[in-house]
Amino acid sequence: MKKIIKKIYSLLGLLGFLALPAAALADDSDNSPLTALKQVTQNSYSQSTNQTTLAVIIGVVVRTVLSLLGIIFIILIIYAGIIWMTAEGDEAKVEKAQKIMRNAIVGLIITIGVYAIYALMRGLSFTLAG
């Protein structure tokens, strides 16, 4: 029972630590740099187009999928770390955790490659069109 309680406290501590950046960005004042950047991008986007084009829809889908893949990567790394920490010297569990981490890192590299290709193609389309 004590192991379960320790694991729960560890998980809560980890979640609290991961929530710190959100607290740092919780500035709701109108003079923050993020608010100014948001206003600039909204103004420039609303002046440039009022239509939702296929390129905009594809861009939103690609960004959403890449964000979800990043979240899955973080979850897999944390899961593998927990397996490794709780292996208690069991080589099979350590190898399983290492395999999960290896596969997650390969997936992250593929995801970054896809994003790089997407960004490159997006940049080329803007330079060719404009």
C-alpha cells in the first residue's frame, strides 16, 4: 500500500512540476508581449484574407496532428521512465523501457522531419506565390 501511495505522490509532484510553465504564462494583462503578438497576428491575418482556403485548413490539421504526436511522445517517455524506475533490477523490464524510449525517440525524429518538410514546402509556396 505504501508503494502505491508513493507512486501517487510522485505522479502528483511530476504533474505539479509540469504545470509550472502554465503558471508563468498566466499573465492576463493587456501589455504582455504575448497579447501584443496575438493582436499583430490577428490584424495581419484579417487584413490579408477573409476566406478559409484549403492551405489554411491543411495547415491547421498538420499543426494539430503534430501537437498530438508531441504529447504522445512525452507520455511514452514518462511511461518508459516509470517502467525503468520500478524495474527493481529486472532486466526484462529495463529492456522493455529502453525499447519504448528508443521507439518514441525515432517517432519524434520522424515527426520533426515531417514538420521540417511541411515548413519548407509552406515557405516555398509563399516565396513562389508572392
